[in-house]
Amino acid sequence: MQEFPFCPIFDRISRENGRFVMNLERDSQSTNSTLKDLFSQSRLSFVMCFCLLFFLLISGMPGQTGGKMQQSKPTLPRNVGVWTRPDSPRLITAKNIFDYMDGAGELYVGYRFDHLESYEYKAQNQNNILVELYFMKTSDDAFGLLSLDWEGETVELADEPADMGKSLQSKAEPDSSSWSRALYGEGLLRLWSDTIYARIMASQETPESKQAVLALGRSIVKERRNPPIPIILKKLPDSFPPDWMLGKDRTSYFRSHLVLNSIYYLGQDNMLDLDLNSEAVTSPYERKDSGGKKRIHFLLVKYPDNRRARQALAHFHKVYLPEHLIFLQTGSSGEISNTFLVEDGWLGYKIKDNTIAFIFECPDQETARTIINQI
């Protein structure tokens, strides 16, 4: 329990009350007047002390910033090696992101994007180092941006765990520890640190620039939380029988059909009714046999409720499977599964509650049914 310093106001009230008692004994005629004065002073003093104590309590409580807990903004060093950054960043929002990055802005606004801060470190006779801090509204969305490309060497940016849940390499979540949180390759460092996705890029890689890039990465993740991966990823089986293994290096988390089409193209239409209130994960599963490597593609989508999921499935049927009608009874939330032969192999799906699982490019109907029934 927090202890507060001695309050002189309460002490003054106590002394005055003491004098008040003695005055009663000496002069009973002044009782009413003194009582009124002291009562008025005591009430005012009590209110002032109560307000002060309430303020101290609120200001001393962690995370009282309104809404969910906010983390401190990373403090980038003014200088790193021979490179120096400007005093303030270039601020990018959803309104002007397409001016900042021609053609790629839709990738970021396809997640719950808040804003981007861009710094350019410069040095004489050296190529620049660009730092981009993407502030996302949830940790899942920051992870999603990293998950779009798993290429690069996994790097650890924290020397040792700080305290519970804060270090980049904290092992508190076994399901999370096997996923990279920072990847480096050819002068580019990409990382996920709670609600921040960051890109740090040296326009020309040298031993000095690599050291500077990694130092900047460490300054970003310092003292920040290390949340788990999105829950929906834990629904991905490591394998499907017989011998279909998860392609972890091509697993992606997203919310937008534009992002989905950049990973696995279904069509221009948003046939799955994806938006920022939905979430999805997709990954290939591979199997090696005498004919070489074979691949099927798995997609799992979670909607806010069963009604939205059923509407999305009806839309998918109308656009992707127009020759196969489906009857979804109004008000029913029961499980439905189907398999269909399409141009590129067997397709299967299963809707359960507010989630739909899809499997594409299966070599035969039995495989499609086996996989769908395992979800």
C-alpha cells in the first residue's frame, strides 16, 4: 500500500481543534462562533487534502492513460556511429502514406495502422540510414507486417531478458519463442516490438553500417513488452496427415483482401468480406514424395460473429463457386463442411461458429476431407 508524506494541513486542523477545546473551557460565550469558523476551515482543508491525495493516487498508478495501456515511445539516439538524425521525424498518416510510398501504402493501411515516423541518419562521406517506425493499434498488426516476409537472418536485439514480458527474447510464451522477432539481411533490419513494426535500412551495407543498424534496433526494443503471437496462429497444426508439413517461413497474418491477394491470389473481389474487424492466417503445407515437392494452401479466417462468417461464405460461393449453390438457413449457426473439384485441384472448407477454414489445391478429395475434418 502506498504511503503518503505527512500532510501539514491535517496537523494544523488538529492543533486548531485542540485550541478550540481549551477555548470552550475558558469562554463558553464564544463557542458557537469558534465552532462555525473551525468547521468551515476544517471542511475546506479536508477537501483540499482529499483532492491532493486522489491526484497522487491516480498519477502513481501505472497505465492510467485512458483506454488500454500505452507503452513509452522508443527513444532513438541522436548519434549512432558517425551518423546523426534530425531533431524531429517525418510524420506519415493514412492520409498521406500513398505520397510517401507509391503503390505500397495499401499494404500498411490493410492493417490497423496509426502512423509512421521516419528518420534519416546522415554522415559525411557515408550512405544514409533510414529508420521507419510503424505505430500500429495492436501488437497483432505489428506482427502481421513482419509475417509478410520471413527472409533474413534471425537476430537477437536484447542482451538478456529485462523483466517479465519486456525483453525481445523472453521465453515466457513457448508458442511465441519459435517465431522470429527481428530479421536482418543485406543492410535491412525488420522487427516487431509490441505495437511497433520497424524497418532500418542502410542504403549500402558495410561493417560499420550493420553495427549502426543493429544498435538502432536495440534502442527500439529496449524496455518494451514482448507479447505473444496472435492467438489465431496457434490454431495452425504443425502437420496434416499424411506428412503435410507446415511451411512456417511462408505463414502470414492479415486482415485485408489486398494483403491476401499479395500472398495467395483469389481474385480482385473481396469475396471473403475481409476488413479490419476480421483476422486471418494463411500458410502452405508441403509434402515430399517421389514426384518431388507438392504443396497445398491453408487459410483460416475469423469474423466478429457467426452471422458475418456465414455472409462471407455465401459471398465466396457466389463469386468463386458460382456453379455450386449453397443454402445457409437463416438463424442457424451449425457446422458446415464441403469439398469441390475446381480448376487447380480439390477445394475444401468448414465453417464453425465465427471461423471458416479453407484448403486449396489438394491433390484429391480424400486429402481435402481429411484436412478439413481435422480443423
